[in-house]
Amino acid sequence: MRVLMVNRAAAPHTGGANRVVVETAALLQSAGHEVAVAFWDATQAEVACKTIRIPGNGDMPDNELLKVANDIK
């Protein structure tokens, strides 16, 4: 399964939701799924999967987010 997780950050030390994203991405990847995390925070990503930095502050229209998702290879 291909999974795109979208969150403010991709580092576990910046909050509870961020930790859930990082840990879930690792678990899904270890189970054989293709995982990517899209984020807009300026912190360094701390995930082993593919990352996509979303420009701006994350206030992206749904159609633009779908373009990001479709471009993941």
C-alpha cells in the first residue's frame, strides 16, 4: 500500500502528533508499505522514509496537495 502522511513536522521531538506520524511511518515501512511524509515545518526531518517539504505554512489547497501526492514515486 502507498501511504502519504501529511503533518506540520517530520520530527518526533516537536509534539505528540508529530511523534505519532514518525512512529507510524516507521511501522508501516517496516511492514512493507511505501510511505512518504509531507511536512512544512522548518525542522529537520527525522524519518527513514521519503519526505516532501511543502512550501509555505501548510495552508495548501486540496488540489495542490493531491498534486504532491500524485508526484510521489
